[in-house]
Amino acid sequence: MSESVPEAGPEAGAAGSGGSGEPGELVESASGEVTVGSGSVGVGSTDAESTGVGSTDAESLVGVDPSVVLTDGLTDGLPSFVTDVERSREALGVGFPQCVRFGELLVAHGEERGLIGPRELPRLWTRHIVNSAAVARYLPATGLVADVGSGAGLPGIVLASMRPGLGFHLIEPMERRCAWLREVVDALGLDNVEVYQRQAQELHGSQQYVAVTARAVAALDKLLRWTWPLVEPGGALLAMKGQRAAEEVDAASAVLRKLKAGSVEVHEVDVLGDGDLTRVVEVHKKG
């Protein structure tokens, strides 16, 4: 299920945290920080920023049959990019089959559509898809969740696959990325997902969520200003961060005080039990 909304208006501010690669690509720095490529503006951009890399709304995913029913009986014949199968199954739970299919779509079309950098493809499964599961344990049992700056669908598509009892709004301003997200939602049969072609700021005052997630969007101080009005009282912002997560929290101290935020926790999550830590910054809004 997806919702088409009018194209986002003029840019309200640049997002993204730099890095190299094509605009909008997911890339990873030497420190392990996953960012969007230089020129990408994440939350605050419109499709006018597009460099022409990728598809138009008229294009669809090649070979995708939305009528295909995914089952959780996948044992043999998994794609070669799926590694650490048993631990991945445990991490992704009921979302494992859909995440495998999501991975297939990203491998086939992610680079050509400007969603994934070529160097990320070999580690797509562990560093991007399974990695997104780190947020799931901090989501509430019920309610509506927003994934801001969804881009390729990380972590929003993964979380929606894992938690079918929650509703998800994928908020993404760029038209070509929204087209991709809608195609993926249809291909995976995710009836708990709606796609909003909006800047996060455009939803201030009209939408609130029990949780707001974000990955590779912006530094925490800037992200807070964009997303805090979307968090309902008693809810939380859940931001996936790299090794400098604690430093970002310190740098955002003035903004946190101004917003009168509640507790702030930096969770270190070892999703696959291999010592590779993912950091989730959880900022609570007082009820």
C-alpha cells in the first residue's frame, strides 16, 4: 500500500553527511560510518537534485511479479550474497524471506538506479540489510512508525518486513526514490507501508509517530530539528549511527536542551554476534 502525494516544495535545508560516490548512493567510510554520497541532500532534497542516474517513474522493476507469495521455507537456493544464513534468520525473524527478495532487487537494480554504490554490493547483505535489524528491538509493539529519508529503503523496508504489526510511513522527497520504494512495497506485498513524497518538515503539525527512524541522513543535531515535531509524546527518535555516535550526542547537547528531550541512550548492537557493532541513538520525548 502506498500513497502518492504532491512533489515536495523548495528545499528547506541540506541533509546528508558527505562521503564520496554518486549523489544518493550509500557509501561507507573507513571508520564504518554509513553515509550518503556527496551531493545528496537526504531529507531536504527534491528530485531537482537528481543527476539523471537511475530510473524515472515510468520504469518498473525488471522481472518482479508482485503475485509471487514469499514463504519462510527458504533453505536451499539462496542468492550468493546471503551470508551467515542462520544468524541472519535469527536477526530478521519473520522478515527473512522478504529481506532476501529485497536484497535481490537491490543487487539487480540498486546501482543502476543510483541507490547503492558499487563497492557496497559485496557487503550489501550484512552491512546494509541485516544491519538495519538493529533498530527493531527498540520499536514499540504497536503504532505508526516513520522512516525519514528512506532512500533505498533502509532501514524502513527491512523493519516493515520484520514487524508486520506496525504501520510504517516511508518519507522521502525525491521522486525517483519514491518510485523505487513503491515498486519494492508492491513486489514484497508489504501492506503495512505507505510512501510519502515529502520533506520531513512538511509533515510538522500534521503527523506524529510512536517512533521515527533514520539512517545515513544527517548529523544528530540537524536530524533532531527535522524530526522532533514528528515524534509523539512518549515516543522516540531512533537514529542509526557509526563509531562517532557518542560524539554526535555531545555535539547535539544544546539542541537536546532546547527541545527539552528526555533520556538519550547510545545502544551498541551486535546484530550477527560477530563483534561488528551497530550504534542506535535513542532519544525519548517526554510524555
